[in-house]
Amino acid sequence: MSPCLVTPLERADLERVRSLAAISGSGFDPAAELERPWARIWVARAALALPPVAWALTWRAADELHLLDLAVAPEARRAGVGRCLLTHVVDAAREDGAAVALLEVRASNAPAIGLYRSVGFSETSVRRAYYSDNGEDAVVMRRRLLREGPA
């Protein structure tokens, strides 16, 4: 059994996602992202009637999926929710025809880097002083989603 149920964000969950974003230090506005045709916000919950315990924000540009943010509530970390959510995001992007998934992650965020590696992302480069809050480097990671040539 999957450790989570993943669905697109619904307006009823906006406040919960805002609070999770604040806990994780994300500065995004989920209501504004819902208005962007290229954006998708996914939420993960333990069961349909329960509030979200994780969320992911993605943007689609051409044949690329950009994972802008992914956060798991502190009480739900290390329970497989992040992996469940990330796997769903990658699978949905592949089904939608995306060829590659890209992301940046703080160089100091070893748990996130480990999660991304575990689902097939690999490091491609480093963006020096990428984060404006503290000048930290970002590790750029990539995962090919579609096979080239015949299956």
C-alpha cells in the first residue's frame, strides 16, 4: 500500500498548503500558482478525508518539467511520503509527454538530494550563490523521463 494519496491541489486545501510552505521556508503563493496554466501543485495526504501532509509545485516549459518546490510536514518526514509524492509527480509528467525533469536543491540539503537520487535524478552542475537568503549554492539535478528511440 502506498504511504500517500496524491491529488492536484484543491482550493479547500490552500490554507493548509500555505502553512506547510511557511514551515518549509518557501515563499510561493499557492493561490497565484493555481492561476498559471503552466503550473501544477500536487498534494499528498494519508487518506482522502485528511489534510495534506506534503506538496509539490511544478512548472511545465516545452518538454521539460521543472520541480520548483517540494515540502513534507515535519511530522510526516522519513515515512515515505516525499518519495510517494515525487514518484507521482515524475510519473504524471512522463504520461503528459515531458522528456526531462529538472530541479535545484540547496547543496546542504542532504536528505532531499538523497531522495532525488533515489528516484533517478542525477547531479548535472552547481549554481554558485544561487539562494538569495544566504548565498548558498544550488545543486542542479536532472532525470530523463522519456526514452529516446524505439522502446
